Amino acid sequence: MSYDFTANEIFETAIRIEEGGANFYRRAAELQTDEQNRDFLQKLAAMEDAHKTAFIEIQKGVTEAEKSTTVFDPNDESSMYLAAMADSHGGEGSPSAANALTGQETMEEILTIAIGLEKESILFYLGLRDLVPPKFGQMKVDTIIKEERKHVIQLDTLLRKKKSS
């Protein structure tokens, strides 16, 4: 038996991942001794907070059909499963990514790590997309994937600027 997820469940996961992404940058900022680098990383954390807010706003447009559960789940195990997947998928928002920071990373290394995390998240969402039938909001999951692609472009642009300065 397969289990179908809804767009609403995926947005809950995306919001959790964005929170973790902001925590990654805040942790990186805490470890920096250079004030300019700390400020830069705090701005990246704020960018993740803005992405979270954007996902919350998009989630408000999820229809009742896209919120309805697809199976009997009295213990909310599907949400717990998605939360565990979000924390362990190895991409953006993964607590292990923030915990792995040592404070010895250069800004270029932090941005390179962040780009890799974003790419992993895109793959994660592409896999989840296939588990959301069209009637449960599959197209809305595409919105998350497009936003994550924009994150990669933004970070890559910042990385290029850092490398050229």
C-alpha cells in the first residue's frame, strides 16, 4: 500500500526546513569572529526567515481538498514521518549541517555548503512531489521547488561576489 501526501503536509515540512536553514546561518554567524561576516550571515538567516514567511503565505492558498488526509492517521504519524525526513534528508535545514560547523570555515566554504544543502533539498522535494497526487496539490509542491532553485541562484551569486572581492 502506498501513502499519498498532501500539499499542506509538504508546506509544513518546507516551513520546518526553512527554520532549520535560518538556524544554520545563525550558527555560522555565532562562530564568526569578523563582525562583517557575522552581519552577512545574519542577513542570510533573515533571507531564510523571509522564505519561511513566503511558504506560510502560499500555504494559506491550499484548498480544503489539498489539506484533507489521505488515510486514517489518528496518531499523526505521517506528519512525524515528514518531520523526521526533513531533519535527516541531508539538505537545507538539516540540524546536522549546523552542528557540523566548526567556526574555521571561510565565507566561501559556508556558501558552498549552503548551495549543496539547497540542491539536496531540491532533490528531496522532487521525490516528495511524486507522492502528492494532483488532486492533493502536486502543482503547489512545484512552487516550493521553484523557490529552492531561486535560493541556489541567490547563493551562487553571493558566492561569486565573495570570490571576486
